[in-house]
Amino acid sequence: MPTSPESSPRSQQLPEPERAREWLETMTLIRRFEERAGEMYARAKVGGFLHLSIGEEATIVGSARALREQDYLISTYRSHGHALVRGTPPENVMAELFGRVDGCSRGRGGSMHMFDLSRRFMGGYGIVGGNLPIAAGIALASDYKGSEEVTLCTFGDGASNQGTFGETLNLAALWRLPVVFMVTNNQFGMGTALGRHSAVTDLQRKGESLGVPGLRCDGMDVLDTYAVVSEAVARVREERRPLLIEAVTYRFRGHSMADPEQYRSKDEVARWRERDPLPAFAELLVREGVIDADERERVDERAIARVDAAVQFAEDSPFPAPASLYDDVYVLDAEVRGWYSVETAGDRAGDALGEERADARRQAANDEIPQQLTQALAAGEDSRESAAAVARDGAAGAGGDGAGG
């Protein structure tokens, strides 16, 4: 398993000029966005944790550009770059960091819970390894519908030790689900080096015993990442079986903004920075005549201006109103009465009966049955027996009212 900043021996061909320029622009936008996000965190504009992907831009862009628009991408808590690469405007990503209503999760998710269903970015997840079974569920839905959709699930090297890793890969192989698992091996699970947290450090092989073959790409090289992920996606789409990719990369900043980074030396970080994917790709495009030095500077200037605008947008966006605190929350509580059941997609889409059904649900949330269920559980009664009794009583009462009416 490579633990030193060595480049891939493979020689990859550049994409067409327009596409190559877009890759560079997106990588640059992610870098400048992450740098500014760190500054905003230091100014107490961002609450909670903040995990930056500086150094991993080639892994993010190379893998996402191997997908079709209808494919799904699901990420981890280090997800700002994934939202941006899927097309979520930086204004909405920054507003989410600021906890504002114009954020992509309406200010309720923050750094670790970006989400954009319209672009099939199925979110970042704060639980290590928690996104793997969700990715399998998305792939199962695609398979059930008979579509050609593929799901790309990214996770860190530390997550490959979680129980969800083995369980999900086993079922994905058993059910032949169209999902590509990509472990972003940035050499550390939080502050623990790979060799100290995983008995198997050749991570591409971790799925073999579960029926999931593996590949490896140079995650510091956007071309190599794109080539390997493209191959994997094509195979998964055609063969309907999962694959595992190990992307060997490195994060230049700490695990989070609260990380003192005492587990690695400055010399180690400096060695990896020599392979910084952003200047490496920019210099390649200059050498190949795709852009010139002036255009390279303009790409950077445009990214900085876009991030400046995103910060201003986030500053101007309001915080969620206090009255909306319990919106979209399923609550059974004597003090706070929330929704008894979630709205259906049809209701949200403007179903003629949607408002009537929503009124009925609001009434159901405030009637006696959910409150009695909560009280019974709080009292420590057997949930199955008490819940069944309450349900029977409620059904009998509802039937009597209906018959009498």
C-alpha cells in the first residue's frame, strides 16, 4: 500500500480542452472555497465541526466527472467539495455552513450534512461508515427499477474498519447491486495512521473476501482518478456488480479545524504538498497548450470572486425562524407536538388532496393515540403490548365515530 507521495506510473490522456479547463476551474473553486470556509470558522461564522478537503480535490473531481447526471453520489462528513462538484452553487453551500435558510439543507445540516437531491448528491453523513448501507439502498432502488443508474459511495480509510463496511459489501455483492465504493485513503483515520488502525493496509483488497474486487487510483492525479473510476463505473453499469476503489491521497489540513495535528510531522506534509494536485494539473495544461499562464491566473481570480460572493450571500441570508424549529421533525412528545407521519412526495408535488391530508396528519399528531403511546413507553410498559392495546382502542373509537356519523 503506497504511504509515500509517489505518482501513478500510468500515463493518461488529457480530455478535450473545454473539459480539462472545467476540471481545473472546479478544483480551484473547491480549494478556494475550503480555504475561505476555514477562515469563516475561525471568525465563529460556522458552528459545529468543519472538515476540509484541501489536497483531495483531484479525487473529488476525477471521480465525480466519471459519473452521468442521473447517477448518484453519496459522501461523508467531508462533503463541501462533493456538493460543489455536483453543481450545488457555492452560495448555498456557504449559507449551509453559516446555518442560514438559503443553505442547501435549509441551514439545518451544517458542514457535515450537505444535501442536494435535484443533483443526485445524496448527502454527507456525520456517522463514520453510515453512508455505506444507504448507498446500497439507493443502488437497490435503481436495480429494482431496472435503470442504468450507478451509485458512487465515498468514505475514508477509517470507515473500512466499521461493521457497515463488511455488511454492506457482502449484501451488495450478493444482490449484485450497481454501486462503486471508493475509499479515500488520506493515510489517517482521524489522527491514527493507516498502519495502526487497519491490519490490511492494501485497502483495494479489503472487499475481495466479500466478493467485491478492487482497483486503485492515484488520488493526487485527476486524470488517473478519472480513468480508474470511469472503468469501474462502466463495469458496474454493464455487469451489475459492485467494485471497490482505493484512492490514495492526502489531506493537507487536519482531520477537522479542531485538530492540532500532533500525529504527523511538517516534513511529511511538505513531501505530499510537492504533489499538490491543483498546481500539478494547472502546470500540465499550460505545458500542453490548453491554457496559458494568464488564463491560469484568471481561473484563480474567478474562483476567489465566486467565493467572495458566496460569503456575502451567506451573510445576507437569514437564520431559520424560531417557529420553524420543529419543521420536518417526527416527534411524539407531551411537550412538543410535531408531525405524526411524514408527508408523501405526492403531497409536496401539489397533490389536490395534499393539504387535506396534511391537515389530517397535523390533527393526528395532536390526538390522544400518539400521546398515549409516548406515555406508555415513558412509563416503561412493554412496547408491543401497550402499543397494540392503544392502537386497538384508538381503532375501535375511530370506527364507532365513523359508524355513528
